[in-house]
Amino acid sequence: MLRGTVQMMGSDERSKTGDESRGHRPEAVVPPSPGIGFPVSRSARTILIPTLLGYALLTTLGILSAGISPAAEATGLLLLLPILALQLMHCAPRMNQAPLPRRCLTLTLQAVLTYLPVLVFQTYWEAMAGYLAGSLLLLLPARVAWPLYATVGLSMLVPPLADGRPLVESVFFAHTTLLSGLVLYGLTRLTELTTHLHTTRGQLARQAVTGERLRFARDLHDLLGFSLSAITLKSELAQHLIPTHPNRAMKEINEVLTIAGQSLADVRKAASGYRAMSLRQEIRAAQSMLDAAGIDLRVEVELGTLSPHVETELATTLREAVTNLLRHSKAAHCGIQAVQQDGLVRLVVENDGADPAHHNPAPHSGTGLRNLQARMNAIGGHLESGRGEDGTFRLLAEAPVRRPPEASPEPRENVFPPTGSAA
């Protein structure tokens, strides 16, 4: 009757989490981390745009000081607008992922607007050729972009020579064109990489928060599942013992108070980041729990010194195994074996009352045997479980005495940054 109460409590818990058992787990909504991402991206872009406008201003001053006719000046100034608009489009985020025909079309239009005015303004249009050189690097594959980039730079040797200027001046204008293209390419790529870096940083922060929430949920399940089952079982036992055995009933009530106090302390440790558990203490707690439930228990313990993290995970595994035994089985006999040998520690829990109707929770519910398997993997161990043909259930957890360095990292005290800090 006492175990029936515990099993009913487990059934109520499963009914409340029915969506999880059917695989419909609600996704955690994590708000974006403040201070991550957009401000730095905007700063990088505000450097790029003034640079583009600066080159356009240089070209404007060159046109106005060229001594050409007012009509030619007006035409040149008007042509600056569509070239600047095309360059802003080419420097826009993810423009290099646009369909290739679209990129080729805009580059062709920019080339036409760049080279036709050269016939009129000659060397005073070289900054716009730098726009074109940078756009080629941004939008085309490298094997095509770099030869075309060099061709644009070399083409700027021709206008000064045709104007009768020295070769040194022609080389200067070609060099300026190539350098301008590299500057625009570098600033645009820097903006893209900065945006990508801070987007990734935000994703990592959200993953850390989600991981901490899952850890906390697992710890609460492992802590409170066992403790609440023990409190329920011993309270039920004390209620039945009060009329006939008041002294023993008082002893059970005192144990309930002790378990409740320990549960509160464990929850506080879980909230702070990490709690250490003793495997021997959990074995004694399991003995008391199973004795109260009227289950015959055989215990074999041969343990030396264990790594604190390994011992905590094995103690958690034992606690979950005993909780599941009380909730989901009708066992009359149980065996617990904890043996250390050849650098390994083995924990075996067996019982003769496996319930064939019980199924493990959904893969990502954070509870049950999958949770225990994840814990064992984190310390370089493994977990096996299964039902025998005779109705027995056996759980085996094995791990190295010392946690190997290649295993998952130790839990951190707190992954949440201080409130108000710049992430």
C-alpha cells in the first residue's frame, strides 16, 4: 500500500508531462542577450559608408576642377549617384549570396557607368574605378575576381597616358585604383565578419543559458524525485504506525524532517552551480528507503577513494534507480553492488519487479535513463539497462575512478554574466 502511493505520485507526474512523453517538448524561449551583436555591427558599417562617400567627394572635386564644360560637369555629377547606389548595394550584407545573374548584371552596369565617363573626364574618374575593383572582389568567385580586379587597375594606366601625362602619374592612378578597391573590399568583409562574430557570440550565450537551464532541470528531477518519494513513503508509514508503534512512527517522522532539510540544502547547491554527493551516503539512504517500503535488500560495497565528480554522478544514478524502482516496479527483492577494481568503479542495481508497461521519457526530456546515460558519458563511463525474461530489471553504470581529461568539462559555478555587464 505504501509503494502504491509512491507509484501513484509518479503516475501523476507523468500525466503532467504527457506532452514530453509524446515527444512534444516545449522549446525554451531565451531572450536575446543585451549588448551582443548589433551595436558593433553598426559601428563597422558607419566606417564603410563615410569611406564610400569620401571617394565620391574626391571624384566630385576632380570633376569641378577639371575645367570642362558645365554640361559635362552636370553629367558627371549625375552619374555619381547611380554608381554610389550600386556600390552601396554591392556592399550590402549577403549581397554576395544573391543569384549570380543578378550580380553579373549589376557589375556590368557599374562597369559601363565607370568606363564611359573616362572618355570625358579622363583621370578625374579613377576613384570610381576603385569602386568597380572592390565590387568585383566582393561579388565574384576568387578565381575570376582577382584577374578582373588586376585588369581594372591596369586599365587606369591608359587615360593619363592618352592625356599626355608622365608614366609615373599613370602608375600612381593605377595604384590608387587598386588600393581603393582593396580598402572597400576589406572594410566590407570586416563588417560582414564582425556581424557574423557577434551573431555567433549571441548564439553561444543563448546555448549556455539553455544548457544551464537543462542542467538545473535535471538536478531538480534527480534531487526532488528521490526525496519526495522518500518523504511520501515514510510519511505514509508513520501514519500507519502511530496507533500501534508511536515510537517507531516518531523515528520515521524525524527521518522525514531530515530528508526534507537535506532536500532544501541540495536544491540550494543545485541553484549555485554544483553539488557534491556521497555514493556511500546514497546507499545508506536507499537502504532506509527500501526497508520502509518492505523490499528485501542485498548490498555489496567495496569502494576506495573516488573522484568527487565521478562519485556524484554515480550517487545520482543510484538515487534515480531507486526512485524508478519505487515508482515503476513491484519488486520484493533488490540488490545494490558498488565495487571498485582495476581503475574502474561499477554500480549495479537489480530488482525482481520490472514493470513491462513502463516506458522511458522522450529522448530530450532531461529525465530517466537517457539523462543518466548523458551523465555517465560526461565522466567517460557508460550505462546499460534491460529487463530479463524472468521479470528482473538490471542497471549497470561503470566509470573510471578518476575522470579522464578528454571527458566533458566540469560544471561551472555560474554561466550567467553579472546583471548589467557588457557581454
